[in-house]
Amino acid sequence: MQRSRATTIFIHAAGWLVFLVFPLLFMNKTQESSSNSWYVVLSPFYWLFCLTYISLFYLNARYLVPKLVFRKKYFRYGIIILVLSGCVYYLQPFDNLLLHNLAKGHTATTGQAALPEHSFADSDLAGIKGLPFGPLPHQNLRMEDPHLKPSNTVILIHQSGNIDLVALFIFIIVIGLSIAVSTVQKWQFTEQMVMKAQAEKAHAELSFLKAQINPHFLFNTLNNIYALSVTQSGKTPESIMKLSNIMRYVTDEVAEDLVPLQSEIDCINDYIDLQKLRIGKTTRLEVEYSGEVKNQRIAPLVLMTFVENVFKYGISKHKTATITVKLNIGDNRLLFFCQNVIFPHAAASKRRGIGISNTRQRLQHMYPGKHRLEISTDNDLFTVNLEIDY
């Protein structure tokens, strides 16, 4: 936010600097001496010209457009714009700047007394040295009608009967630019608010999904330990220790958006060891890891959910089955594969787990465009292929 504000200030400062320099460049083209720039800068008409349009720009961009245009008060806005254009017509900032510069330039180059700014006409301007046509023959610029000389030293701003078309044209450009800038700022603000709302919604959904996964995972694991305790198995203490390791991971680290990949693998190993305590000889287990674990990080319980699913639905007490879990670890990509046999009693079960559906949503939140999940049930085999780019 601070960087964006600093960029905006820099752009505005650079733009107005160009605007302030442009009249100086333009006026120097009409005179032979470059020293006339100081006369222009010290002239009140120069600052009248610059401050008029700077004030109009920010008045329109900061107040009129947000308060009137964005609130659909078009009629009131149109009236105010007409009033402002009338003020520009009265001030005549460009014509006054031009006439004042020509008078000062004539004084600097010829040494003659400056002519009154308000007494210039088109025929007079043509006679000043430096204009395209040059001085008219036998024309004495110091000869003036006494009635045209001002009776006091007050600077006259408005020239009666004169329309400053250039000033009005610049007025239209400034108003248009200020409307464009204000509209772009409103669009950027609206886009930021939408992105913030979407991020907050995604975070809330992710927190809800995690809250669902933890009790679901704990419920299934406790059921397994309960089965061991009922049979008074000597492996019950070991299973409780494994569960303690799993719950430490689930309660301490799963609250984070990303966890070390090694922590997820340790949780999978403890869970598989826990499941080995209850599966019979009819189930064959194939677990394979390849690659090197370094500093990779992953969303918690993403892989664990699929491992839990294969043990939940891929074991039968009466039929042989094979459970396969494979993990290939790369520096920038992770490949996960698991497969189990689909048994009729599991397919016909009315109780549906929420783990896979939640994991699918979490992957969409955590890895948008950076993951590929394929789940198939061909040949009575439940197969999961997951690819994640870190």
C-alpha cells in the first residue's frame, strides 16, 4: 500500500513538473533570448495559468467526481462544470500569459518600454520583433493612442471581447484527465476490496475444512485402537504411542497453511504402522518412497487423507487385497499414487467420508493451477494420482 501511494505521488509530481515546464518551452520559441524564462516564471500570469489548472484537476478528481458523478448526480455536476468553464473564460490564463511574455520579451530585446498587456491586439502582436511577419513598415511601436494607456497600475485580467480558446481547450483536457484518474482509482480500490474479500472467504473456507478433517481423522483412528483394546492385543501400547505422534502433528502443525513435507511423511508412516497392527494376512501392503526430502513444504493432511481412505475401504477380512502407496519427491514437484481394491460392502456403504471432498477443495485453494488430481474407479480399483508443484 505504501509503495503504491509513493508511486502515485511520484507520477503526479512528474506530470505537473512537465506541465510547469511546458509554458516556458513554448514561450522561449517566440523570443530570441532564452533569458525570458525568468520573466515568465516571475510573472503572476504564469502562476495564474499553472495554479488554475492544478486546482481544477484536484477539485474535479478528489471531490466533484467522487461526490457527484459516482453518486449519479450528473445534473449538478454539469452545472458546476459550466461555472468552472465560465471562470476560465473570465481569467483567460493562456492569453494573459502570452501577452505578458510578448511584452516582456519586447522590452528585453529592444530596450523599449513595455507595452500595457491589456492594449495588445492582433495587429500589434504582428509588429513585435520575433513574430513571423516582423514589424510593419514605418510602424513605431512606441506610438500609442493615449486613450488606450491605463490610468493606474492595476493589472487587468479579463480582456473584453476576447475568447481564450486555448485556455478552454486545456480546461477540457484537464477535466477529462481528472475524470479518468478518479475512475481508475475507484476501479483499483474496488478490485482490491474484491480480492481482499475473496482471500478472506478462502481463508474462512480453509479453516472450516481443517476443522472438519481433524475430528474425522481422530474418529477413525480411535476406532482402530478401540478394536485392538477389545481383543486385548499386546500391541495396544505401541498403537497409543503412534496415535500420540499423529495427534501431536494434527493439533500443533495442521493449523498452519504449509508444513514441512517430512512432517507429513512421518504422520503417514505412523498411521501405516498403526494400521499394520490390525490388518490380517489377507492384505498385502506396498509402500514406496523415492527422491530426497529437503526443505519442501506442503499443505497439511493432503496426502494423509488419501492414505487413510485406502485403509478404510481397501481392507477385507475374507478376501485378499493389495494396498499401494507411492511417493516420488522432487525439488519442485511431488507425485503421489495410491490404489486399493473396491469391495462391494465399501461401495454400498451409506456413510460417506468427507476427507476426499474436503481435500479436493483445499487443493483448489492452496494450489490453484499448480496441481493435478485424478481419481478413477476402473477395474474395481480405486486409484488416486496427485501431482503438486511446490
